[in-house]
Amino acid sequence: MCRWLAYTGEPLQPAALILDAKHSVVAMSQNSPLGAETVNGDGFGLGWYPVEGEGTDAAGSRHPFVFRSIEPAWNDANLREISRAILSPLFFTHVRAAAAPPIQQTNCHPFRHEEWLFMHNGAISQFGLIKRELALAVDPSLYPEIQGTTDTEVLFHLALTFGLADDPVAAVGAAIRRVEEVGHAAGVQFPMQGTLAVSDGRTMWAFRYSSQGRSRTLFHSADVPTIRSMYPDAERLSLFGDHAQVVVSEPLNDLPGVFLEVPESTVAVLDPDGYHHRPFLDA
Amino acid sequence: MCRWLAYTGEPLQPAALILDAKHSVVAMSQNSPLGAETVNGDGFGLGWYPVEGEGTDAAGSRHPFVFRSIEPAWNDANLREISRAILSPLFFTHVRAAAAPPIQQTNCHPFRHEEWLFMHNGAISQFGLIKRELALAVDPSLYPEIQGTTDTEVLFHLALTFGLADDPVAAVGAAIRRVEEVGHAAGVQFPMQGTLAVSDGRTMWAFRYSSQGRSRTLFHSADVPTIRSMYPDAERLSLFGDHAQVVVSEPLNDLPGVFLEVPESTVAVLDPDGYHHRPFLDA
Amino acid sequence: MCRWLAYTGEPLQPAALILDAKHSVVAMSQNSPLGAETVNGDGFGLGWYPVEGEGTDAAGSRHPFVFRSIEPAWNDANLREISRAILSPLFFTHVRAAAAPPIQQTNCHPFRHEEWLFMHNGAISQFGLIKRELALAVDPSLYPEIQGTTDTEVLFHLALTFGLADDPVAAVGAAIRRVEEVGHAAGVQFPMQGTLAVSDGRTMWAFRYSSQGRSRTLFHSADVPTIRSMYPDAERLSLFGDHAQVVVSEPLNDLPGVFLEVPESTVAVLDPDGYHHRPFLDA
Amino acid sequence: MCRWLAYTGEPLQPAALILDAKHSVVAMSQNSPLGAETVNGDGFGLGWYPVEGEGTDAAGSRHPFVFRSIEPAWNDANLREISRAILSPLFFTHVRAAAAPPIQQTNCHPFRHEEWLFMHNGAISQFGLIKRELALAVDPSLYPEIQGTTDTEVLFHLALTFGLADDPVAAVGAAIRRVEEVGHAAGVQFPMQGTLAVSDGRTMWAFRYSSQGRSRTLFHSADVPTIRSMYPDAERLSLFGDHAQVVVSEPLNDLPGVFLEVPESTVAVLDPDGYHHRPFLDA
């Protein structure tokens, strides 16, 4: 239903990808060629981890900040300021296309819980039909923290319930399986659709999965050194460090080889070792 | 936590009470002498039934309209327009003082379900502690309709669950009793606090009740003919018909005898027979 | 830059045209096939005159109401309420595509001055270059009433300055000629572009004009009795009275013969005698 | 009409003063004991310069960022995030109490032009009467940059016109003198009222002046080493460096000696040499 981008690497001004790329996230908010909807104007969000050392607590974890708004991203004056005012080694940004009201900040991605960020493009089919049963499966101590009306926020709290902090891939898998079980029991053929991004501030996991095996698009960037060798004259590359990696709903530019598709039923992992992916919920 | 006003009588521009009274609802939004908080700037709402015949469906019921905003009422340009553009024989208006974010339209009163409107000044104590159990007590078919995070919206859906359409006073009583049971079980001494207004477009019920027996203030207006005889020179009275009745969190003016207190543990009923009240949940 | 619709005829719920038509104004806000931009998500406005007798002042003039918002029209909950809650014999509605921030209510159309409403699709070219000189040409008593940053609001105040109340067609013509003079003096080749709607609550004037002679599209509806004879089975027509007339940026449906193009350099007049048009500023 | 705070010193999270002080700016937004109005809920703004080196351009000047919102500061979720996410050696923050609509971001302080920030508590009396003449006195190249409807934005552009970049104190003085001349010519007895803060990112100037000699309150903080010696047990002081200085509409706490009044008709200057002040427009 939406478009998203997740960045990890050397600290970067989010504006470099949100505002300044050819098919930047703000450009996608008004016109996304590969999107299920072309307009993603029902609010947006930016979640970011601070630079190492500046926001680390005693336990060594980094708490992210979140800026969310119900206005379309394309003309939002504050987004232009904040995405240039900060530097971040890991940030998420999302533009929303809602099926219906309510349009409210608590429905804007990314969602946050302690050091975790979570965002989603896609949907739980016929969510209204199974919302209550899914919400009941959320840990009672987490239930009161659900503030909006989205399927994504419930999915995030299911993943937290199923152990996101201990094993993120297993927990997201268990949450999706629960959605599928409850959905199937209610007669929904293909309950889950979408791409998901999750992070604890150190590692980022990006999932591409749908019950039908026909998921929303997802791409990751090639290694920056590889891109440099392919496009030695691209001045814009000087903005990015050698460890810059992006996962995004659709390519940010039209250069062949720069953005590579993440396969169906896959989880991509971006950590200090770089990008790698493996099968996810592959029946 | 808030201030509210409910009107029934001859069709009236809501502006007469929202904007133009000495202590109008908009004035109370910035300074409410009798309020638990003096500032009620966290959004507002106006819910109104159309004039007889203009909005009646086949079943003879009248569906209300709702205009809600997260901006403070005092400088909202649209409220000034809409409260003069419409005429209504029964309307609710509410200005909100939130304990904390989120400030969102789905948390603004009045709430609506089919032909019913519902609003509240007060709180369910330690709501976070018992929210899940109360939400589970809501009829599963109604559960997905809860869109915001307020205690009031859950209370409304409990009342709907317990038969609001059949016996409003019993249903509100049962909803409050459930809140008290669940709250006491969780160790909350005085779970319920507040004044409530409910209507189906024909009758209005206004409740003043708190577990502690120390409820937020509530007043109703004297009969207009009586007021006219008391204040024969009050030009402003020409705005109002003989059947105009107001229930409100605090008096709209300082004239002795015009606003009378609704007693503790009371339900006031305003219907074609006028105003009358009786004990409510009086132990 | 925008899309607009103006209605005159028997009192009508604006929702019939704003929400419920095939290519309704809300649908155009997200996707306007004939628009200079496909997305018109930078706020919207609804201006309406009350039903005869309900809002007429001593002088017999009718003052319009205005509801404006900076949110996209397509998911705005309040627009859905208000456009069904009112009846109006003459209303304007507009969805905006802004070139840039600021997105603010004071930049949303229609603009109002006393009994006049005014809205615009198009632009004054290089407005920043000539804004000051145009603003100085506004009557000093009107100057402080300009509240936003749009070219349209200045154009409206120029038309008021040049006698809108006495001769609307001449005044709008004089305002546009002034824009062209000042623009040409500043080296702007084609200063004026657009379609305009103006009303005093009794008559509506719609202008299609551009300095280059290549104006934004504008259509008017055929007579309802004619449409009924063409489409005797169209149930939707029962919504409309025999005097219903619409002028709109693009057709509201795909039925041949229902919407007719307003020619270039033309002013259309809709009054109790129905629709007629004549040349406007035709060199 | 408002409350403001300006900080200069060691890089600091604005939250320390905006959110966490006893009488923080957010607390003042809801209840300002010394304010002309107690509620300042008509939007807010935060303007900040980046840390040295991080945002300095080729010419050595630092461009400030601005975050502004029309929501009340007290429950704004984004303000809580941003005021903790950034560090700044010099920031302005402002909460607004508007006399009337429009409430819009372009009316929120601080205002920005290139490296300059500007904010104001007070008013130009009968501004509507003299707005046009003052706007005409603004340099024509600056005129199109005025985006809102406030007296403050016009005053800022007058100061820019009169040489703010060359001699800030003289330029602000000349702007105020122009306001007084134009006001007196229009029959306004006391045209200017207020306190102003201005900065180029290196030095901050704070003015307290009114035509009547009865200006809004203004305070500056004592030297931090002095405060430490006065209150050796105040743990909160560890947040602040030795060069931390605040100028603020009213004291942030009740500790005697910490906040000192800025006298009438005075300009306070805060630069690398610390705080000093001198007479300003003292007849």
C-alpha cells in the first residue's frame, strides 16, 4: 500500500535518499511507477538511529527517533528540514497510501518499540475480520501500546510477542504464520502480503513474502565499490561511503546494475558483514 | 479531562452556544473555571442530528454528522463556519484536554455508532492496566470499529455491547459496572469518573457518576419560559425556543437560576416531555 | 494547477458531485486525467451559499460559508460529513496542486470576500517577480485582507479593486489585463493562465482564458432535461433538478454529450435564465 | 502574545530547556504566569544552528534549521523527538498565542532568512492599519519572501532591508523607528511592543523595547559558574556547560538569582565574550 526505504552504512543525511535521488522517496510519494498505488500521500514517517556514541545508553543499545506526519511528504516543509539536519547510520522512511481513513500519526510507519523499528508495504487481507483475534494473541503487557488502527502495528506487536528481541527472523516468521493461520480459519485465501523492514539499530532485516507468492517489489543496492567501478563518473556517488546499503520498494534511479531485486520468500540481512539473504518461510 | 455541551430543542445554530455565549464552549477550551484542567486545547468535536425530515432514513432514525479536529477550538476557522452553517435540534460538542499524546481525530468526542452519539468528561483510572480486558468484553463484531486510544471509546462500545439500543440507562450502567469490576480486580480503587452524554437523536441521556462519589461538575439549563420570566430584558433569550435545553459541564453565563446542578449519581433525561432526572447506580 | 467544480441549481448535497460521481472531485484529487498535474493533494476547499431564506441578510445578499483544509481531499473524514450535511443551491469546490510550500488553509480555494467566492485553476507565470507590483495595485483598504501567498488571492483582490461588485466580467477582465501589463513589463511572455469561477450567490461566472490562448480545460453540463432524454435509464439523474448546472475542470463521467467544452477566451454565465457564454478578452 | 527562549553555549539538546525545566517552554505554552496570555497554544517553532563544522558553508556561515507546527507544543509528539535528537550551540524556540486566525506554519516563529533567525513576543499595534505601508518599505527583492500574515515577519523584513547583516542593532532600531513613524502618522499612540531575538548563528541579540516604555518581560540567566556556586547541590546544572546562556520571556525556575531581568529599552548581546547589554532606542 506504500513505499519504503531503509538505509544502513556510514552516517548520512536522510535527505540524500528522501529528497535528492532521481526516484527519491518523496518523488515516489507522488508517483511510484512500480507501486500498487501511484500516490502515497497519506502521511509519512522517518525513523533514525543516532550516530554511535551520541545516543547509546548504558546497555549499549541505541534508541531511535521518529518523526511522523499525516501530510503528504512531497510538500512537507518540516521533512525537508529534519532530513538535512540529522546524520544517521541507519534510518527507515516510509510514505503511506491508506485504504481509508483514519489518517493519523499513529498509523504512520515506522513503528517503534524500545530500540526496534518496524515498517511494512502491503496488507493483511480482510484485516477487520481477524483483527480482534490477532490483537488477543499479542502479549497482554504489549496490548495497551497499540495506538493506531493498522494491520502493520498489530503484526509488529505479534513479532515482539514471539521473540523479536531474541531471534528476529524466527519471530517475524511466527507472526506471519499466525496471521496466516487466523486468516485461513476465517476463510481468507491469501492473508499476508508485503515487504517488511525491521532493525535494532545494529542489524537490519528486510523481508519479502506473501501467502500467494506474489509479493510487492523489493530491491537492494549493489555494493558501493562495485557501483563506483561501474559508474566512475557518477559524482553523486561521492555522497556515499563504501558501506552504504539501501533496501527500497523500487529503484532510486534508472542505472542498470545499481539496484538488484530481493527474491520472493526471502529475508535480506544487512549487518557489519554487508548484505546477504536467505530463504524465508519458503514452504 | 474535558468540557462538553449537549443541546436539544428547536433547531438552532450551534454557534449560539459554541461561540457566542459568555462562557461558550470555545471560551471554555481556553479557560474553564470549573474544569479539572483550565485548558482544553487537544482537539474538539461537534456531532449533530439533522432537522426532522431532512435526514431521516426509511426506518425513521436520524443519522448524526460529526466534525472533529485536533486543533484547539478557540482559533479554528472551520468550526466558526460549520457551527453557523447548520441548524440542528440536537447536538453535542466537546473540547478535549488529553493526558498525553496521541492527539488524533479518532480520539476526539463525540463518538458515533449508527444513530448514536456518545461523549465523556472524566476518565477510567489507570486505563492502560485494564484496557485489554475491557476491549475483550466488547462484542467481537464491534471490536474492529474502535479506532482511537481513549477510554471513552471503549466505554461506548461496552455500552453498545450491553444493549444501548434497547435500554440506554441500563446499558450505560452495565458498562460502568464492568469497568468497576475489572478495575477493582486490578487493584484500582475508584475506576470510573465522569459525566457522559448519549443520544439516539430523539432523547438525550446525561449521566453524572464516579466510583468515589465525587464527580466532575454537570449542569442543566432551567426551562426557557422560566428564564424569560426571571430575565425579561435578556435579549439573547430570543435566540432560543421554549423547548431549548442544555446540559453542560459548567454554566454558560453567570445569571443566577439559569443553570442548575445535576446531582451526583444521577441520569438526566431530556425528551419531548422536557427535563427530568433520577438516581443512577446509587449504591 | 488544480481541479475545480461549481454547481448551481436546485439545492443539492455537495457530496453528489464531490464524492459520488464517477470522476468526482475527490477522485480527481488523486487522479485527474486532463489535469496539468495528476495529483491534487495539497488541500481542498468547499464554499457554499445557504438555501434561500435561511441565510439572507437585510440587504438580500447571501453570505457563503467556507470549509478549507490542508489535507488531501481523498481521505478527509470531515469533508465526507460536511458535504452530506448541507444543502446548497450554489457551491464551489476545489482541490489543489501546489507548486511548492507553504501548504496552508489561507492558500486553499475558494477565497471569499463578503458575498463573493472566487477560485482558480492555473497560474500567474513568474508570480514572485511581479507579486509586489500587483499587490500594490490592490485597493489599500483591501490589502490587509490578503492572508495567503497565492497568485489567485491577489488576482481576486485586483478584481475586487476594479469593481467586481458592479460589473464582474469587466472587473475580472481588468484584473487580468493588469496582470498581463505588469507581467509583460517584467519580461514574462504569457503572464496569465487558467480558468476562474466567481459568484455573488445569485449568478456564477466562469472564465477560460490564457495569454497564450492555450487554456486549461473547462466544461459545462448540458441541460438536465436534455440529458434525461439522452439517457432515460440513468438513475443517478434523479438526484438532480431541472436547473442543475455544473462547470468543472473536466467531465464528471464518460457519457457523450453530458459535458460540453467551454471555448477558449470565453466567459460562461449561469443565472436564472440558464447557461450562456460569450467571448472574453478576445483580442 | 507569546513566550520565547533563546540559548547559546555549549552544544545542548533543546529538550533540556523546552521540555525538562520546571517552567519549560512547553510548560509555558499551557500556563505562563508572567505572560500577557496564559495559554500559548497556537503553534510553536524551533530554530537551531548546527554544531560547528557540521553545517558550515564555504563562506563560514551557518545556516539554521527550522521546525514549525500549528499544533500546541504541549502534546506534540514530534517536538519531543526532535528536541532530543539534535544538539545545537544556539537555538531559538517560541510558543505562540495568536490574536486570531489564521493559525499556519508561516505565522510561527522563528522566521529565517539565509543565516538569520528572528522571533518576537509582542505586537505592532493596529497592524492592519499600517501593514501595507510597512510592507512597501520592505526591499522589493525581499517582498515576495513574506509568506505569512504576522507583524513580526514584516518587522524582520524591515530589519533586513535596513541592514541587519551589517549592523544588527542599528537595523532593528531603524525598523522599529519606521514602525513608530508609520504608526504615529496613522494615529497609533504606542505602535511597538515587545521583546525580540535575532541571531546570525554566532552572536545573539535580544531586544526589550516598547513605544510606551512598558515592555513585555525578559530575563537572562546568570553565568553558570556563578549559579553553580550559589546552588552547589543542583544536579540539573551538570547538563550545562560554563558558557550556557539563556534569554527567555520568563524564568525557567524559581531559584533566586538564576534569572535576571533585562531592563527596559535595552539590547542584550550574547557572544563569545558572554552576556552584556546596553541601552536601545532610549529616547
